[in-house]
Amino acid sequence: MSLSTLSVGLGLLIALPQVFGLLKPREFALKARQFPRSVMAGYLLMGLGTAWFLQNLQAESISDFAAYKKLMVFAFGAIGVLTCIYVKDYLAVRGLAVVMLMLGKLMLDTARWNDSSWRLVISVLAYVWIVLAMWFTVSPWRLRDIILWGTASEGRIKVCSGIRLAFGLFVILLGLAVF
């Protein structure tokens, strides 16, 4: 995948929900507040994150662990499934954290080979997401608290959505014009 394609995709991923936040702030707040405890979103995100991780593990050439690779794939797959069964509290946040980690890896791997200094926007965003993912994994209620703060009033929703929309459009512009 090229950095241009990745940037446009990331920009859309960031920007599109913000349009909903600007147009219908009350509905946006309701959906956002329901997310951390959503079991269905948790299943979807944890499944996506686990599958993505297993695909990365399969593709990795780890000669030190080659003898254990099949066992590792089975064990990590089982951890993903068992997490969906036994750790349903804040499963959506934990699943999001896994997806953020996998997306961060993809962003860093893709940006590494681009000569433009603007690639640092994508790299820094990846590191921010990686740190947040680790923080949300350890204390998933923090995302709930951030969402509650960000949706406390319609004005705050519109300001925060506007800032995220502007950043998403900036990332899209980087993908179309720079990368």
C-alpha cells in the first residue's frame, strides 16, 4: 500500500464521523457514549484486530521462534476468542485498542519508505495511537471518560468534531498532493 492511499483512507476514517458530529450532535453523543460498552462493536473490533494480528504473525519471518510459530498462532487466536467470551466489560475499547495497534504498525511500516518530511505527520499520529491503545488496554474506562467529556455539550461536540474534521481533511490533502 502506498502512503498516499493510506493517508486518504486515514483521512476519511477520521473525517467522516465528524460530519455526523457537526450535523447531528445529539445523536453523535448518544452513539459515542454507547460505544465503550457495546458488545457487538467489541466482537467486531476484537475479531478484526485478532485476525489482523494473526495475519501479521503468519507473514513475519521470526527464525528464533520458527519452531513455535504454529503454537503462537493458535495461542494468540485463542486469546482473541476467549477475550470475547470472558472479558465483555469494555470489550469495544479493548478491541479498538488492538485495531489501533495494528493500524499504527501499518502506518509506520508504510511511512518509513517515503522521502517527504510530511510523513512525520503520519508517523507521529501512529505513535499517539499506539500510546493511547496501550493506555486504553490497561484502563479502558479512560476512553469512556474522554467521550463523556467530549460530548458534554453540543458546543463542545461541534468544536471537537470541527478540529478532527480539519485534521482529517489535512491528512487527505497530504495523501492527494504530497505523498
